[in-house]
Amino acid sequence: MKKRKLQTIYLDNAATTFPKPRTVRSTAYDIIKNACGNPGRSGHHISMLAAEIVYRCRRNIAEYFGGNEENVVFTSSATHALNLGIKTSLRKGDHVLISDIEHNSVIRPITALAERGLISFSVYRADTEPHRLVSELTAKLRPNTAMVIACHHSNICNLIQPITDIGGFCRKNGLIFLVDASQSAGILDIDIERDGIDILCVPGHKALYGLSGSGFALFGKRYSDENGAILGTFIEGGNGIRSMDALMPSFLPDRLEAGTLAVPAIGTLSAGIDFVKGLGKNRIIEWERQLYERTFNGMKAFSDKLTVYESGGSGGILLFSANDIPSEELAARLDRRGICVRAGFHCAPTAHKRLATPREGAVRVSFGIMNSKKDIDILLNSLDRILHGHDPPL
Amino acid sequence: MNNNKNKPNTQSNTHRAVENEQIIPLRSLTQAIKAQKLLRVASVNARVIKPSSKYAEEGCGYGVAVSGLEYDKAIGVLKSNGIAPLNVNRRELPRDR
């Protein structure tokens, strides 16, 4: 692989964290070298070693987020987990409440089901204030409402929804509560039992520091044991259990897992969870806040040339646009200086509308535990040069 | 990862049956590994196995093998942890001839 000579300042951690911790990298190598068998297919020791790795990750997830390891269903990403959670739990005629900060990984499957006449949905205004949010949800409730979907942490700003309160509302009204924790898992405190979550959808490659190709849906008590059968199937095929039965098993995780699992990715997810546990969430949150504050305060020096979209205060994400440079061009000019950020609409159309970003979208800077204060200083220096015309256009 | 260290705990097939060892069939591989961990905590030595199809529901499955002497204790441990063996009748593993 060709490595660029220029230094890399990686500030796109909301898309995927980079670089990965040393332990995650060594785990990937170890698994590929020693244990890359097919779990749940054979009885030989390489298959069983792979099965142990997969089980260890299930256990790690259940210990970290609460719940039962048998209710961990591995997926290739959070998008896969969200599609799986939505499409296996909803029934024809159901009504769903989704927030106005959802990612397209929720908006698109929900819209597709509605387009096919299977479900209907309403959009509620995401809020950080519990009472206002519960009032909003209550007002949108219909007799056939079956599910509330909540983006825990926006992917374009630091708006964090109070999931414990939404979970309480769902319990009280007998609704399925599905949480998209793509930006929060590994950073914010989540306990599926305390928070009343029925389906928690998580990517492994973001703040849990695993490799791309890892993710999971963690199902709550509602779906334990034979209750797994109330879920429809999402993918059918071999999983090494009840092979003579033409139907998928009725219990989790086997009801929703078919085909060979991504053992190396799953193993790195487990190593990533260990890494996050070792650091402690508070340390990660505090560091990201410090980086945000440094960036935000630094940008004040050229506030006449850019707009910062503040929502939710300091945190892991800072969204801004330059007054005279389209967002994609600005991102490309930063990349020329070795700085990786993401421009455009971040697959979050309704959230962008809410923040009233320009027609060309905005630039997202997203921090991670691997970033340093020096990274921020280089970003600010580069922005200063670009915004003041000391950097040639593309 | 210590390859050799992990081998004895996971190595298993029907041809390695120990005398008087008995099989407890379980519904999934996940549950079989979970059962093995629970039994280990209760000081019951157990191996995860993929027994021949006649010991599994609908063709393929997994379970744990325990010493015949510890079979009743193992069943008790699993049931108290909410794990229901597929068939609690004693099933001896076939042995090498």
C-alpha cells in the first residue's frame, strides 16, 4: 500500500475511528494467523477457536451494554443492524415515530416500508429536554404506534437525546424502543435494561474502535428465549444449527444470523471494547470536549469568514461552513494539507435542514481519543491560510 | 492469543469421547459455550462438542460433554441459570473402537 508522505491529521472519527489502537491491530493479525476458522460449522479446534472469539465478543457486549449475550446479533455495520431491527420487529399496519436527526440508515428503510404500504411514520423533534420530548412523543402517538426510534447522538452536532426518558415512555405505552447508538456507543453511558431499550444498534468501527465490517443489534428482554420467534427473519441460510430444518431457528442469535460471521472484525470489536473500558468513558468524553473547545475558540479568530452550527454544546463533533468556499472544496483543500474531514450532508438530510446549513452542506470535524491538541492547531492554522487566501484554490 | 492454551478447552468431536462422558445437547453454539463457562465456574469440567447428528435436533447442533459422575450436577447448574438442555435423558457418546 502506498503511504503518503504528508502528515495525516485524521478528524473524521464520526465516520470511522482511525488509527485503531495497537491492541486492535494485533488482535486482527492474531486471528487471521491463528484462528480464522468458520464458527458454528465444525467441531475441530480451529472452528472452535473462532467460536470462542465470537462468544467472547458477545459476552463483552452484554457486559458493557447490559442484557444477555445470546441476544447479540452480529451485523456488518450499524446500517445493517438498523435495517435488521426495523424490518424484523415491525408488522404490517404499524406506525413508527422517528426523530428529525435520524441518519439515512433509519430514514431510508422506514421510508421504503412506508412506500410499500406496510407501515406509516411520523417525525418528532429531537430534544435534549425530557419533558418537552415526552410531550412531543405523546402528541404524535396513534392507536397503531408500535415503535419509537431515537438517534441517541446526532452525527452532525452534539445533540444527545435522553434515551432513559424515551425508554420510560415506550415501556408505559407498550412500544418497541429502538436506539441508533452509532455516535454514542463507547462514549455515552448506555444500559439497555435501565434505559428500556428493546433493540440497540451499534457499529463496531466507530467509538468502539473495531474494524469496519463489525456491528451488532442487541435485543432486550422482550425477545429472549423463544420470544425470538416473534421477530421476522432478515436473512435466511446456514448457521450450523438444525440443518435439516428448512426454517430458521426460533431463538436468538441464530434466528437472525446466517452465513459466515466476520470473525476477525468481531474479534477486533471485542478488543476495541476492552480498549474503551480501559480508558473509561469519562476520559474519552472529557478529551473530546477539550478538543472541541480548542477548535471552537480557535475559529473565533476568523468568525467573519465561517459559520459554526452549535447544537448540544461541546462534544465530539463540530459542524461549520465557510462563507465563500463550498464545503466539498474546503474539505478537499484541507485534505491537500493532510487533514481529513467530511463535507456535504453526512447522510442526515433532516438534521441538516434543522440546522439550516447552506445548499452545499457543511464541513464536519469529528474528534477521537487518538487526536492531539497539536492536530487542532494544525487544523486552525490551515483554515486560517485557506480562509485568508494564502492557499491556492484547487 | 495462545493457540495451545485454548486448544484443550475447545477441542472436541465425537471421536475423542472419554469413558463415561455424557452429552448435554443445547440449542445453539452460543448457549453451549455459555454453558461451558457457567459449568466451569461451578467446578464442573465441560467440553463444547459438536456431536453426531443423532444427538442433535434436526441434524446439527452443539452441546457440552461432562463426566457421567458430574452429569446431574451439571444439569442442575444449567437449569438454575435458565439454560434448558434439549433432552435431559442421559446420552452416552459413541467411543472409538
